Amino acid sequence: MELRHIPFPKLKLSPLNMRHAKKAPDVSDLLPSVRARGVLVPLLVRPDGKAFEVVAGRRRYFAARLVVKERGKIAPLPCGVLAPGDDAGALEASMIENLHRLDPDPMSQYESFARLTKEGRSVGEIAATFGLKEAQVKQRLAIGDLLPQVRDLYRAEEIDPATLQALTLASKAQQQDWLKLYEDPGSYAPRGADCKRWLFGGETIPTKAAIFPLDQYTGEVVTDLFGEGGYFADGKQFWELQNRAIAERRERYLKGGWTAVEVLEVGKTFHEWEHQKVAKKKGGKVYIATSHQGDVAVYEGYLPTREAQRLEKKTKSEKDGAGATSPASAVPVMTQALQNYLELHRHAVVRLAVLGKPDVAVRLMIAHALAASGHWRVHAEPQQARSEAIAASLKASPAQTAFAKEREAVIALLALPEDGGVGLSESTRTAAVFARLLALTDKQVARVAAFAMAESLAAGSAVVEALGVHLKVDAGKFWTLDEVFFDLIRDKATVNAMLAEVAGKAVADANVAEKAKTQNQIIKDCLAGAGGRTKVEGWLPGLMAFPFRDYGDGFNPIARAAGSVAALVPAA
């Protein structure tokens, strides 16, 4: 390079200057110095016939031009003269000067880098020249994959850089679709992050969100040149792998001694302010939260504030010698409505079984006479349902229908008056029934005894659980899974455990973070053989089995009742 002082009239801006087509720059900061001392820092120029093109030093050139306009002349400007024909060198010189002073917009960088590649410069060489990463150069060159109409919209400032970057991920067909939306006044062309979601069909899951080894994913990864990594094109496969990894993490925590690990539904936020920190050895739980973008966050050692306060109160009470209170983890794993549903249906199938075992019924009646409990005074079980849906479900139960028929038969056998003996005293009514029983055979009396005991059996009691185990009641013969059952299941751990029983652990793990509704639907598909799933026959949830089989890890009244009699009553 040769240093020369060149008269201003022989200088002109080079088309290789990366700001050649821009409007005149603001040179108010340079002008006072140029007026006083002229241009001191050399411009970079290259010969062009008898003139010289200014490759770098555009602002100094414009400041000098203003002085010439004011005074009519200026001293020759110092210039570094580049070799003729070195277009790449000239373009690099222009870019280096401008990049170090002010980062130009993406389109300007793209146009300049694209011209350098045409001059034979590689991505690596361009990156090394400007002190950039190769990925940064590729980001700008990716703009070349955009349709001319999209680039024109950016130049006209009709779309922002975020939308421009998002559209570099789009195929030509997707860009055409986006342009149709943009040009249609009645449609909405997504911008920025919305544009990314639109391209990926609603999901933009970055590869950095995966907690599983990326080599397990066999689908396409769309590279995002404007971020690290890329995006999963197959969202379904991602969620299967991510959920399995979450399930494995949950198992590791449980094996590590944590009392419970709760996997929140995708998109549900864990609010720390609604919880208190509780140590692992004191009953703290682990919560795993997953965003819609696939990010997984783990919160170790927390309990809901109320539960933590109950635990603290219990601990203090025990220290003070006040004795044990309710279980430490006293938060029920089922709603009162679900408890009501299960108690009524379990009661229905057990009391039906009692009808077939008069010898058991007589013994149970004597037990009630010696140690009154439940309705033994005597009252028929009212079977109060907490909702119309539960009432309708119970009414449709085969066990309920069969018991109603037996009630009609027993009433006919006793030949009781249709008015129920209205107007008679209690003792007179009792005497009338006694007189009728004296006229019946022992077998008929046993039948009436079984009905009376079954009719007065208290729902939700430990006796129901004891009878169910002793008589080996198979609820599946007289109870059918219905929509009410699924609607009442809210506990995620319970649903996931049932899914594992029906579809296998792999399927359950792959859906561990899905909504309970989604997992319930998979269970239904397995039982019906729908949705491409193999039909499962004869499955009975542990919530309706005898002995009762619990799935959750919190307090459960039915489980507690079943546990209290498990060692007391032998199976028949």
C-alpha cells in the first residue's frame, strides 16, 4: 500500500464501500477538526482511471466535502492507495472500518459478505478477517436464502430483524405462504417469535431443552443460525423422549430417598412463593416442571405452605409430648367426590356379595349387635352421592340393579303391608315381622338376614373393606369403568400409575408430563382397542380392587380403612 496526498476533486466514493448507497452521514463531530486542521487520518482508496475511489473513510470524505463547499478548497487528503483490481481487499477494508465503528444492519452485512464470497473468500477467511465466529458469518449469508420480496420488505423496514431471522429457517414454499398472509389484508402474517412457532406448527422446541442424549432422536433438526443448536422438527418424538427422561429422573429421586416426586403438567408453573423449603429427611418433595418449549426445571425440597405448616405443627407437638396427630403427609391424593364415588361403588359390590353368604351375614349381624356401628339401630344405608353424575353412575351399576331386585323379592317374601305398617307402633311392627319370620324356613330366614345386613352396611366403613377381602369380591363382575370415574381422577401420579398397568411402563414414562386427561384417554384407547393400541382385557384399577390398591403417596381414607383391617380378617 502506498501513502499519498490526493487533491479532493480526484476523490469519489467507491461502490465497494459498504455504505455507498446510504444517505449522507452525520459528520458534526468531525467537522470542527477538519475545518481547523484538515483530514489527518488517511482514507483508503484505489485507482480508477485518473481518479481514486474512496473504499474506507466515507465520513472523513463527507466532512472534507462540506469544507470545500464552505471555503472552495481544502488541502490534499492523506490516502492509503490499494493495488488496482483488489476488490476483495477493498471491500474488506471498508467493512473493517465500519464494523469497528458501528455494527451495520443484517442486510448490509449480508450484501457485503456475499460479495466477498463471490470474490473467492471462504466463510472461515471472512470470519478471521473481521474477528467474528463462522456461525455469525453464516447467519448473515443465510439471508441469501430468503426470497427477494422478503429482503425488500426488510430494506423498506416493513419487517423487523427477528422476523427476518425467523424466515431464514423457512423453506421457499413457507416463505411464499408467509408472503400470501402478509399481502392479504384479512390475514395475519406472524412476526418474530410467533413466526417461528408458525413455521414449526405451534411448537418451537430448541435442542438445548432436551435432557436426553440427542443421538436418541432420529427426526430432523432444523438449524437456527441465529441461535445455538437448532429446533426439533418432530415434536411428538421429542416429547416421548423427554417424558421418558423425566420419568427416569423421577425414579432416581425416589430411589434416592425422596418421599415424593411430583411431575407437573406441561406448561404449569411451579410457584415457589406458594411453597416452603423442607429438607428431604423431614418429608420435602421434589417438583419437576416442564415448559411448552420443553425446558425442564427441578425444585428439590419443597412442600405446599399449608402442608409444611401442618408438618411443623405436628413435629412441635411430638417434641412437646402431645402425642401423634394425623399423618405427616395429610394432603389427600383424591378429591372428596372421587372418595364418594369409590366408597359407594365398593359398597354396592360388597353388599351384593353378602347376599350370597347368609352365614357370614348372621355373624356380622351378631357382631353389630354386640358392638353397634354404622347403621345398626337399624338404618338402611342412604347412599348419598355428592353429585348427580355419581348418583347416575351408581344407579346404572349392575350391582345396584341386582340388589334392588333382591329387595323386591325379600319384601314379597315377608309379605309386608304396602303402606309399611303406617299407624302401628315400632314394637308392633317389629312383632309383625317376627311373626312372619317364624313362618319361614331356615333357608328363607337366612336370606332375609343376609339382605337386612347388606341393606344396613355402612358405605365407606372398614367393614366394607373387611368383607370385600374375606369374600374375595371381584368388583369387575358388577362394576364397569365409566366416564365419571375418569372425570374424578385428578392426581397425576395415580393416572400415570394406572397407565403403566394398562399400557406398560414405557408408554407411561413417555407421557409422564402430559395432562391427566391425555393419559386417561390412552387408558381408554387401550381398554377399547382404539387409536391403534392393542386391546387390554379384564383390567381392574386398584381403586376398585379388594384388597384396595393405592397409587398416590398422600393420605387416603379408603386406603387407611383397608390397611386397618388387613391383618384382622382372613380371606374366605
